[in-house]
Amino acid sequence: MEAELMEMEEEKEGAEEDDDDEEEEEDDLGDSTSTKDGPHGLMEKEKVLRDALMVVSKRVPNNFNCLYYLGLMYFRSQNYQRAKEAFKKALKNIRAVKKKHPDMIKRWNALEAKTLSLYAQCCLYELIASVSPGSEEHNPVKIQESFVQATKIDNGQPDIWNNIGLLHMSLNKFSGARMILKPILCNFTQYNDAIANLGLSHLCGSELTEAARNFQTVILRDSAHLEALNNYGVLLLKQKCYSNAIVFFQKAIDLDSSHSYVWSNLACAYSGAGRFANAAKAFRNTRELDESNIHATSNLAHHITAMLQTEADPDAKKEKFQQAEHMFSNVLSEQIGFSQAWTGLGSLFKAQVEMTQDQGSKDEFKLLATEAFHQAIGLDENDATAMSQLGLLALADGEYKNAQHCFNSAIQKVRYSSALCS
């Protein structure tokens, strides 16, 4: 099936140049960075349209269509607070119009249910992003109540039930999500979004075979389904099929280059494939699109750390070290409990231990690395990477018993994580 998908992508691209010339690809990032508008051209066009809708909404405040589409524009740009404001005003206008035109009740109910669902979806995405945690509108129970209310207004919209499934996934209730998504597909067999999310629930549960089957089904039906392309790329990334993952991330970016998480995933795939220049460019695009994305910043810092070993120029190596340390520090200043950043910072200091010749500096970096790894383990007791890195530090110092203890502990943590997934 995977081969069929790859062939389908190649046929759609036509007689394009092969990826054999690695140097040329390293220089210009192939097709992935040379989209028609680039990541910012499309955003600029959207801004112009959004500004026009804002002007109309102020001049004609009762125009629910304008407010609805304005909400969609903010929703697309992930400005969920503004989107909620627009959807809330649109709902008020729709309900007022519905009272005046009871003869068209079915149409107004459909529009009201859709708008209410989108409002709740904004709250859901803010909940996932931990925006204003603990606030009433981000209470999962309240969000579900809004979705259920929408189904009572119009029960014929599968999107609403699909969003309830997403809510369950955001709470790590993957089996519950599947119990919602599967009945949708009994009634709407061609509903690709539900199939893609069903695949995502399997992916999050490490059921990769089922996840692959769902993603492949969607992509074969709709080769422009961005989320299915991205999530299938993530699955291939998990399987360390980096070259194949790159194909699907690139396709997703060709469709829409404004999503920072796809660029971040592409960067990880390039890094895994050893194409570090491509990875650096993709990470830069990620940060340009979303500077507040601490995961992307942390990933870029991890990538720079990995490149330290291959850097021959001492000045460039020093600059990369300072750059990575600065990024990890920025991430931790925003979220002190981000264990991956502590593990990355420890790995950065450990790299310095291995590269420096001065014994005093070695001891200092070893102490910093050890402290960072202990911080990571304190935040995530199942961090096998941090524990194994502590073992390597002990091994380098001839502390074999301590190293053996760390490696055994790391193995147990990996087994525990595997048991949780299964």
C-alpha cells in the first residue's frame, strides 16, 4: 500500500527531477521551500481578505455571513480568541434571524449548529495549547456540552461528532474517541476527516498498522488531505522511514505552507535522514511562522546539538553551542517543566564534555550535564534518554557500577513505556 501511495505521488508530480543530486537539494531544499507563494505569501493574502471582512463587519454589524467567514479566517490563522469573538457575534445574529424567519428553520439550525461547534472547537484547541488553563470555557465538560448542544440543534452534521472525538483524544482517551468515530463512519462511510482522526487515535496508541491503514485510505481517496499526509508522515517518522516521510511532509507543505507543525515535522525527517542543511532551513521556517512554539524551538536546539559533532570550524562550533544553549534556556524560561528541553540541555553540555580538552572545563560541563539530566528525570521519571546519557557520563569516568545501574534503569524505563503503549 505504501508503494502504491508513493507511485501515486510520483504520477501526480509528472516528469519532475529525481532527488539523486543531493548537493543541489541541500542548497535549495527542493520543492519543499519553493512553493508558489512561500509560507508568508499565502499568509499575506489571507490578511488582506481578513482585513476586508473586518471592515464589512464594522459597517454592517448584523451581517452574520461576514462574521462567520471572519471567524473562519481567524480560525485558519490559529487566532482562536478572535475567532471565538466573531463566532459569538455570528451566533447572536443567526438566532435573531431564525426568530424572524421560522419558515427556514432547517437552514438556520444547520448554520447555528455549525457556528456553535466551531466556537467549541476554538475552546478545544486552546485547551490543547494550555491557553488559560482552569478557565471555565476551557473546561472539557463545558466544551463537550457545547458540542452536544450543537448536535441537538442539528444532528446531521458529522463534523460535530468528529470534534467530540478530538476532545476525547486531547484528554488521552483514545478508546473513547474510537467509540465516537466508528459510528460516524457507519453513517458517513466517505467522511475522510473521521477516518483520518481514527488513524490518529491508533497512532497515539502506537497501533501503527491500523493507523497506516486509515491514513492510506484517506490519501488514496483524497491526495490533498493535509492532516492525513502530515500524520502519515509522522507514522513513517516513528518507523524511521525518513525518506518516505519527507515525501508526505513536502506534499502537505505544497498544499499549504502556513502550518508550522508540518515544517517542524519535515525538519525532523530531514535531520533523521542526515540532511542537516535542509533540516536547518525547515526549522527556520517553523520558527518564522510561530516563534511561540516551544516544541519547534526545542527541536531546533536538539538539531543544532546533533550538528556539533560534524562541525570542523572551532568558531562555528562555539557559535552553534551558544545558539543551542540560548534556545534551550528560552524554552525553559517559558516552561520550566519542559523535560525534553532539560534532556536536550544535558546532551548539549555532554557534547561539550566530549569535545573540550581542558580538564577544568570538562568537569564543569559534566556537572552541568548531570544536573540537567537529573532535572529531566525529576520531571519525567520514565525519561530513558536522560538516564542512558547519565550512564554514558559515568562510563567515560570509569564508574562502571554506576553506569550499569543507569543503563539497567534506562532499559526498564523503555520497557515500561512500551507496556503503556501496548
